[in-house]
Amino acid sequence: MTSARAMNWQRLLGAALLYSVLTIMLILFMVPVYGAIVTAFKTQAEVSAGGYWTIPTRFAAENFERVMDPDDGNLGLYLGNSLLLTIPASLFSIALGTLAGYGLGKYNFKGDGVLFILIVAGMFLPPQIALIPVFRLMNDIGLYDTLWAVIIIHTAFGIPICTLVMRNFFQVVPNALREAALIDGANEYSIFFLIMLPLTLPALAVLATLQFTWIWNDFLWPFILTQRAESRTVMVGILNLTGQYTVDWGGQAAASLIGSLPTLFIFVFFQRYFIRGLTLGAVKG
Amino acid sequence: MMLRRHPWIVPASFLVLPVLVYITFVILPTLNSLYYSFTDWVGYGADFNFVGTANFEKIFTDRLFSNAIKNTAIWLALAMTAPTLLGLTLALALQGKRKINTLYKSLFYLPICLSPIIIGIIWVWLYSPKLGIVNLFLRSIGLDQLATAWLANPNTALFAVFVAWAWQQTGLNMVIFLAGLTSVPTPLVEAAKVDGANYWQTLIKVIIPMLRPATVVVLALTAISALKSFEIIWVMTMGGPFNKSDTLAVFMYSESFRKFKMGYGSSAAVILFLMTLVIIVLYFRQTAAAEELYD
């Protein structure tokens, strides 16, 4: 009895200790996020009075207004560009990955294993190896400095992860489903579109969160492939603003928060799918 | 039955479009880099000469290159250890089903959804010499002599950038280790406890060996993403001061797109690619083990 009670106390003490350490770690870990939030909502007057890391005395929207102003930060344009780039590139890469994943997951043919490995290996390619040739190719076909250049390249570089996830998904869909439909006289394509595609929704959700986050946050490709403000994406735009707002931390912080909103939205509302994607199909990043 | 009549026509019809796009915009550019690495192309115009192995001969005597290799080696060594151990520790501490664990886990992997650009911008303020919270904290506890211009000091720049990078990588590693932990059978852990093993013995003799596939994934992915990481370094230091944080990925960009030595830059890209290839091959040899994690 007494020893059981002592054990319980020991356990409780252990848990208290563990969570104290974890909480301290978490507080340290959250300092950058805290800094970005408090700085974004502070007036320049308050910041220059020395209050960089203090909680704002009143929540001000002036930093947000400044970075969104077309004559100032012009972030609205870059946000629009990023949406125009991220949505089609995510859709195209998922569509192509679904086709390839179905071809590899539901059929056996000579060389299917090699083809699969060749495609999946692309997931690990450092973008640097393709940077110069893609820069030249986009110049040659007249797409340099357009969003299309970035859309195409993200579509192509998204194929490996989308193919991997979809192929793994289709492999576990029972073959009986397909065979029954074949006996009923359905052809291969109506089976794909009418029977298989509706089943893939959870896998598509996983890929959508993953591709959107990755393409939205990417900087290197739009940095290499675009130049004018008209085709500038949000991450390139924000980095440019830090040049314009060198000591204006409030402006930088507001731009950073706005630029992170779409992926934070996914993080809050679709976390389950996002985390599943990270562990399911290895990882991009 | 259909399968036998059309051994490849049907799958080919599904595969033709994705494979074509993949070859055109991923495979061919990769091979083209190899080709450019043997030329002296300057980035504009169609004129260039085939220079054989001159770029490679030059690069191995280039002091900036050997500096970049040295920085990449430091970066890689730090990347494989610190965020891996921290991610593992967090996963072990937070693996239970308590509500508070769910909240803590979410906050620890929040940085995964942020762009390296944003992370870099925020960490630049943290490191700001006068007003950054790192130095404010050091001064407030009387350690004034430790306060420095973290990103401008040649001795600290690379490490300071690395901490910002690790801030994101740790959460990612934690997620993968957590997935790995779900495949450790509870009866096995219980049995060890019944046999009188304490937590540390269970951890080292039972849990860690069962986490082998997850560890392989974490190490491979960390190494690959460490090798190609460019953005956060570019935002925070642009490889400086005095090239002290200039890794191979930054070197490749600077040579190609700042100095317009595209042929030379291509040879740097090829070397970066070959380093990655070594990791990919090692990783694929372990995939049988890693596959267990995905199921």
C-alpha cells in the first residue's frame, strides 16, 4: 500500500519534471513566433521607443496597411501571383501524379519497378542540378519571367512525390473492384474515372496540403525564373521588402505574417492530412 | 483478362503524359547540367565552347570552393546530429495520447509550415546586435561578453544560421520519429517492464532498435535537405561574412547567377548532385527497412 503510494508520487513528480522541461523548451521554441506577432502589431513609434520584444500597448494595423498599399509594399500583387502559381501547379502535379500512380500501382508490365524508382528518385534531386538548364530552357521557349515558367517547373518537380503517394494508395485498393467492373463491361478508363478517382479523395487531400505548402513557400525557383514585379511571388516579394524596409521591423513582420497565413491555415485546419503526407511519402523540404 | 491482351498499352496510356513532363523538365535539365559543366557558357547568348574537364580542374584548386566544401561538411555534421537527437527526444517525451501532448506537438512542428525566407527574416532580428533578443537576454543575465553580432561575426555566422535552420528541421524529425514510434509494439515494451527493465534499459534495448527504419529516413532526409539548403543562408548572410557561411549550394548560386559563370556553376551543381546521389543510393538500399514505416 505505502509502496504503491510512493510509486504514484514518484510518477507524478517525474511527470511534473518532464512537463516543466518541455514547457521551458516550448517557450524558447516559440520566441521567434512571438517576436513576429508582437512586432507586426506595434506602431513604429512604439518600436523605436525601444519596445521591440514587449507586448504592444495597443494593437495597430498600420504595418499591415503599409505593406498591402499598392504604392508601398504592394504585397497584394505578390499574394495574387503566388495564388495564381500555387493552385494550378498543385493541381497539375497531383493530376499527373495520379495518372502515373495508377499506371504503376494497378498494372504490372516489364520495367515498372525501374520506372517507379526513376520517378521517385526525383523527389531527392537538389534543385541546383536543374537550375541553369531550366533557366536557359525557359528563356529559349519565351516563358522566362512569367508565372508559367514556375508553374511548369513545380508541376514537373511535384510528380515524384505525387506518384509515390498515389501509387501506394492504388496498390491497396482491392483488385476485385476493378475486375468486377471489367466483367460488367466497363472499360479501363471509365473504371479509372468513375470508380477509382472518387476513392482517392483522402490521398488527394494529403497531396493538396503538401503541394500547396511546399510550392507557396518556395523561393528558389521564382527567384531564378522571374524578374519583374508583375511576376513576383510572395516570398520573393517579402525578401525584396526587407531591402526596402531595412530598419522597419514592423513592416517586415506584417509582411511575414500575411505571407504565412495560407500555410498556417492549412496547418490549423488540415494538420492531420499534412502530417500524414510528411510521414507517408517521405518528405519534401 | 484485359491485362493479358494489352500487356502495356493501357498502363502506357496513363503514364505517357506524366513521364513526358518529368523527362522534359526534370531528367533532361539534370543531364544538361552535366553537359554545361564541360563548357564555358556565361548565361546569355548561344555561344559557348566545350572546355573538357577544365571547370573541374579549376574548381578543385579554387579556394572559395574548398571553403564551401568545408562549410558544407560542418553544416552536414551539425544537421545529422543536433536536430536528429532533439527530434527523437521530443518524440519520446510527447508520444503519449494526453491532450497536452497534442498541443505541444502541434507547436513544435509549427515551423514546418513556414517558408525558410520568413524563418530567416525573423531570426535576423533575434540575432540583431543591439536589439535582438539573444543579446538582450545575454546582457540581462550578466553575460555581456558573450553578446556578439552573431551574423556578422565570422566565427559565429554559420552556426547562427544553422540554429535557425534546425528550428524548422527539429519539428520535421519529431514527426517522423513519432510515426516510427507507433510501429513499436506495446506488448514488447510491456514485456521488458515486466522483466524488470527500467525506462532507460527499455529505451536503449527495445525502443531505439525498433526505431531503426525511422532513423534511416530521418538521417537521409536531413542530409539531403541540408545539402541543398540555400534560401535560409541567402536571407540571413548571403554566405558571408568573408564566405564563412558559404556552403556548396550558395557557392553554386553565386558563381552561376551573380558572376554569370554558368559552365563553372554547373560543375559545382554536378558535384552537389553527386554528393546527394551517394545518400540516395545508401537510402534506397535501406528502403526495405524504411517501407515498414510507411505501412
